[in-house]
Amino acid sequence: MQKNRPARSTKQMPAQQRRQRPPSNAVSTQSELSEFELDHFLPYLINRAGVTMATVFAMELRRDDLTLSMWRVLSVLSHLGPQSQVDLAVLTSIEESTMSRLVSTMDRNSLVTRRRSDVSSREVVIALTRKGHALTRRYIPIALAYEKIATRGINKTELETVRRCLRIMHTNLKGIDRGAS
């Protein structure tokens, strides 16, 4: 049983609901260009923090021959229970073709199982094995410890604001029509 289904992907949304991305030929004024400060640019700041955290956590995961992508799959399945492969790709922000190869590797390594869905014979459901559960339980405290280090000096209210804002930003961005010009 699935505990949570992700929102429909932009491919499934009617065209009028998809948001257009900014035009590639957008022209900035001299004022906008002179006001641009890299250290205030959110994508830059988010990427710096994310890459740094991912790098140190990936070193931990290597002890058990895990990758960050594998961790994302393990943690989503641990939190939400078995998921269709398509839903798992959405929930982990991993492309469907990459997810297929990743799940094959994780299945060979006895981290997950694959079975046909009871709902549709075309749908594949992914679930954790005992080994997958055990590794997830081993790494959750480590992930939380890195989060604690990263958020040192940020009070609970500020942290909740950051989380809320990041969720809103993700929602705003996932609706962008990547095929628009």
C-alpha cells in the first residue's frame, strides 16, 4: 500500500496548467546587472550548501557501497513504504530512465525488491528488503547528525521558515515546462 503519491509530473499536466520558463533571450537592465550579487543569489547559496552536505554524506555512504541516489531511494521507501517506480522517480527527483537502472542495481545488491503492481500489470512497485531497511536505519542518525551540524546557529523558527520556503520553491519550479522556449 502506498502511503503517499506525488503530484502529477508536468508531462501529465494540461498545457494551460504548465508554467512557462523565463525566455532565454531575457535582457537585463544595466541596473539589474550591477545589483546582482552572487552571495545573495539563492540558487548559488542552495547549491553550495547542498553540494557540501552531499559530499560529506556520500563519504559515509561509500562504506556500504551506497550512492546518494541510492540513499534517496532508501530513505523515501523507508518513510513512505513501497512505491511505483514512476512515483519513486518523482519523489527522489531522479529521471525515470536513471531510476530504472538504479533500481536494477539496488535489486542485484538485495536492497530493494521489484514486483508488478496489483493495480496495473504495467506498473512496477519497489519495496525495501531487510538489508535495505537495516542500511536505512544505520544511516538516518548520520544524516540527522550532518543536518544538525549544517543548521548550527539557526533557531527552530528560522529552520521551519527555511524548510517551508524550500518546499514552496520546489513547488514553484517543478511546474516549469522544460520544453518551453
